[in-house]
Amino acid sequence: MEISSSAASTEYDRLIARHHAMRLRRQILAPAPAFQAPAVRGAAVRGSAVPGAASGPGGVPSDGGASRGGALYDGASCDGAADQRLILSTLGLVTPFADLIDHLYRFMFLRRPYLRSLFPASMEFQQAHLERMFTYLVEHLDRPAELADTLGRLGRDHRKLGVRPVHYEAFEEALCAAIRHRAGSQWNEELEAAWVRMLRFSVGAMVAGAESALTEPPYWHAVVVGHDRRRPDVAVLRVRTGEPYPYRAGQYGTVEHPLLPHTWRQYSMGCAPRADNEVEFHVRRTGPGGVSEALVERTAVGDRLRLGPPRGSLMPADDTRDLLLVAGGTGLAPMKAIVEELAEHRPRGRRVHLFVGARDRADLYDWPALSELGGRKPWLELIPVADDDPAGGAAGGAAGGAAGGSAGGAAGGRRLAEAVGRRGDWSDHLACVSGPAGMVDEVRTRLVAAGLPPARVHHDPVLGR
């Protein structure tokens, strides 16, 4: 089946026109915000016409697969826990998610080929991300306020991709087709309706998040002003944005390289906010052909990048306990930013202990900057933990950040966690952990087992490089 470019353009214009018409209708009939973080209670309406049935939350037009089965989720009230139970009880019909998503994208691009340009050439990372997102949605559907908050931030970030509310209709249609394909003869309207309600809830929260950020750019243009190759596989990049990039120490942002359009990867900022709009990123090359390789191997001063909105909340602003910071690999970047921030705005008496894991002493790539800072700040203790160090993390010597390697693997993660555990009692501290997934899990498990409440062990999602 082929769809001509003129037909695709006509279809796209039709969707855009209908989207704007429905948005105007909502503004006239219901001037209040279209989406509210719900106190979720039952509202699955089947087989009946109700006001507003022509659009989903955030003004997403709904036809075809969305309304078939008569299910409406208006984003204001729904029994999320009941939908969660239904979806979980029938999950075997549509999983594995990888197969569901593969069919979803195949159908969507066949039906609306013009949407393909919104996605990167390689869909592998995108499909893996959506698989994690489906898992997250199902697991949190019974916690709508928490889910809406996360999705609102995601919607704010998705503006950089050029996603408009009307695009979600195409996604919904494709999801319904994929569910029907996977479930086969066991498909039923109730199953599809639960997925549609979950999706419309998500879309409503994402659209609300996007609309709440209309006063800020969807992305920031940045020029590379420094590219320092610290190791064969590690580079520290300094970029300058044309206008202030509103991040906080400990956050991360997404980066797009011109060699890989529509391919965004997450990297933590490695410095506290600066008046000259300069931002630092620590990047380790993780494989061929990706953004990390482009940033390490094929980037020079003067090149232009794009930065997505800052995200994450590694360090709470309202907690003034002594800090335990644990970094592995280029997870050192947000810790360095936090230390720089505290150097300027540290509450009186607050102490900071920074553990840094590495394969060996030669693998410590940012020690000069840290040692200079630590030498001037008696409240900061730097503790290197190298895999080849029989002392297992004694203070002193050349401390710094790790380029990764075994510091992020099972053995390296255990060694770093053991060094942290031996060092002292951290039960009265606030802990921030950053680095590869294995290391983060090892350190978090050790700290919680030693008596530190889980709520005081903070870490952002492991960053994709």
C-alpha cells in the first residue's frame, strides 16, 4: 500500500484543521484548563454520547480506533486502579512490548508516512524508550497525580521534537491497531478501551506540560567553545547558549548533534549555572554510530548543537543535611556541578563527602579541577575508589571522576558501595548517586541496608549515551 505525497499532505492538513477547530470549540464552551491532575475515580463511559466526546484531553481529536468500543477517558476522572488491573491481567495478550511497538510504528508510518520525518533514522533507541514508557505507565496508573507530574515534564521536553497534539491521534490509532493485531481473536472492546484511557490520560498530561512551557524555547541553540579530550573515550565539552539555559546544579538535559538529526541523548551538566551562559558536559563514548561517538570523536570548537529543556532533580533544594555524593563514570558531572554550586551558596556548617569510582588511577579524568576546588574548601572531602587500589578508597591522593569501565559493572559497583559503607555512618545524611545502573543499584542497596531511609537516597534515571 502506497500513499502519495499529495494525499499525505491533504490528510495532514485535514488533521491540523480539525485540531484547531476543536481547540477553538473547547475555548468557547469550556474556558477552564482542559486537563487537571485527576483524583481518579471511575469514568469509563461505554456506548453513549457525552459532551466533549469528539476530543480527548488537551484537545486531542479522537476518531476511529479511539471511539470504537464506546470508551471515553476525559482526563478528569477515571478509575486508574481498575484499568491497571485489567491491563495487567491481559498483558500476556499484547506483550512483549517490543513486538507491540514494532507493529505500532509500522502501521503509523504506513498510514501517515509524513510522520516518519519526526523520528531519527534508527528507531532502536526510540523503541526501547517507548517500551520503558509503557512499563512505567502500567505500573503507575493507580497513582495519577505522580503520573501526571512525570508526563507533564515529558510533554514539556517533547516540544523540541516538533510533536503537536494532533500527532497523538495518529499514535492512538496505531496503538489500537497494534493491540488488535497482538491480541488476535482474544481482543475485546474492554481491553482496548482501558489502553485508550491510559493513553489519553498520558496525552492530556503531556499536552498540559507543553502548554505550561509556552514562554520558554522548545530547545536552545549552543555553540561548542571547548572540546577537551581527557581520555581516548572521554571528552569534556563546553558549549555556550545564545540565551540563558535555566538549569539547576544536578540536572541533566538532552543533546542533539547535527550529524544525527532527531536523535537526542541525555547528559548531565557538569558545572553550576554561569553568568556567561556556558554549560559543561562530560561525555563517554559508549559505542559506534551514536551521539556519544559524535560528541567525542567528531565535534570541534565552533560546531553547533541543540539542547533540550533541563530535567531531573538530583538534589532537593530544601534539604540542608550533610551530603554524601557517590559518582561512577561520567556520573561525576552532576556531582561536580553540585559542589560548584555549594561553593557559592553552602548553608553554614554543611559538609560534603564525594566518593568517585574508577577502574584505575589513570582513569580519573577530572581530578585537577576537583582537587583545586577541594584544596580551597575544607568542608569538602574527596575520596577516590579505584578498582586496582588494594586500600579500596583511602582518602587523599589523586581523586576525580571515572571514565566508566568496571566502576560501572557489577564488581566495580560493589567495590565502590563497599568503600562507601566502610567509611562511616551515613544515616543522618542526604545521599545523591549518579553513574551506571549497576553502580547506582549497588550503592543504593548498601546505603538503605545500613539505615539510610530510601527517600533520602536520590538518583536520576540512568542516562542514555
